[in-house]
Amino acid sequence: MSEGMRREAEAWIIAAAGEDTNRLFDAPVELPGCDGRPWVVLRPLTAREALRRESLGLREELELGPDGTTRAVRRMYDHAAMIEFEIERCVVEYALPVAAEGGEVRLVRKTDGVGALGGDLLDRLPARLMDWLMRCLDEVNMRRPEDAEVLAEAKKA
């Protein structure tokens, strides 16, 4: 089955959250002195989680006139809350680079316990690594433009 056919099929399959939905993403970088390449294993949000993510991040306020009619609608987004929720739910495992004593770089895994990044990924990731992680999350949660085409076709059928 081609990658395109597999992606189209994924839009229709209800799967339990678990190993069958996990996807491995390798970072497109090799770091000098680091044993291996960074990677992350992600799972997609469930439909309920996706709705919860949106409700955490979007707030609307209505400005009412003296007669009670709506004069304006203000929408505010808490992008950090949305991303934090998604990272918490979607990141299954990782091996991400951390500067150790003496300037060496080592890969820290989520399962390492002490020294693992834990829930503070947003506070620790540099911009380039965060950008890569967000692209991976967008792919696994089908938010890229090419994924929108697959979902649009699924809605037509």
C-alpha cells in the first residue's frame, strides 16, 4: 500500500490509543559527539482530546451594547495551553539532546526518570527543536495542508 493510500485509510480507521497508532519521527540532524539521532514517538489525539485542546486554547468575549445586542466579538488564543495539552497527550517517548557537564551532548529519554525532561518540554526546548516537534505533531494529528485534502475527500464520500 502506498503512503498516500495508507494516509487516506487512516482518516477512516478508529483505533485504540496505543502502540498501533504510535509513530516514530527521527530528527533531521546529527549532533557532533552525541550517541545517536534525536527522535520522538507520538500518538494522535483522539477526537475528544482534539476538542478539549481547542476549548483550552480559544476564548470568546462578547461586547454587548446598551440594548443587549452584540457589538463585537473578541477571540483570544492561548497557544501555549494548546501545545502543552497536546505534548502531554501525544508524546509517548523521546530521545532528545541535552547538554551535559563538560559540554558533551547526550540523549535523554522520557523513561529515564531523573534527568528526563518530564512535563516541562515547552520550557526547555530551543526554537529549532520545538519547530520540528510541532511539525511532527501537525503530521500525526493531520493538520498539514495535504492532510486537509485527505480529510476533505473523506467528508465527500
